[in-house]
Amino acid sequence: MFEKFNFSPRQIKHYFNAALRDFKIASDSVIPEVIFKFSYDSLMKLAVATCAKNGFRVKERMGHHIELLRKLSEFIGLEDVENIGNKMRKKRNMDLYEGGILISEKEAVEYRNWLKTVFSKAETYLLGANKLL
């Protein structure tokens, strides 16, 4: 699922900034589906960034999103990342492969608000004193 790779600090920051960009889109939107989609994408990009920090490059294989969430949870020390992230992943899959689902405004905002905590922990883990949020 993962292979060892040496990422430069610049590459890791690039991955983090991509996650941050998606989080900003989710934060600026009022459309529940947009909030949800960009929150999920942001979470996955954050997982890629934390894996890169640890010298892991993900290989696209069946189940790689599950493994990315597990690693993110492990690296930043938030157990709920794996659980809530997988709940989001399942909803995203239902939306993508089963003809769509409706995301309520309340649900979308709850995911986005939860993601703020994840970002705070991940930012500290990845960047230390170099705060971007």
C-alpha cells in the first residue's frame, strides 16, 4: 500500500497547502454538498501530507483511502480520524457509485467543524511553529 520515499520539506508543504486550499473552499461554501466534498478531499490530502512527512508514498490500490485515514489518525494522535473519516469515505462512495446521496446542511457543517480540529493537530505535527491557519 505504501512505499518508502524521501520527500523534501517543500514537497510536504505543497501537499499541506493543497489540503488547506480544499479546506478553504469547504469553509467558504454554504452548499452542503460542496462543504462535504471538499472537506473529504481535504482530509485525504492531509493524510497524504502526513504520510509524506513520514517517508511514505501511497500506492493507488483498493483500500488505500482506508489506510491513509488509519495513518493520519496514528500520526496526529486523533483516534476519531479513522472512524469519522471512514464514515465520510462511505458516504462519498455512496454518492459516487450508488446514484447520489443528500448531505444535510447540519451534517456538512459538523464535518467541516470537526475538520478544523484535525487541521490544527496536523498543522502542528507537520509544520510546528510555522503556522499557516
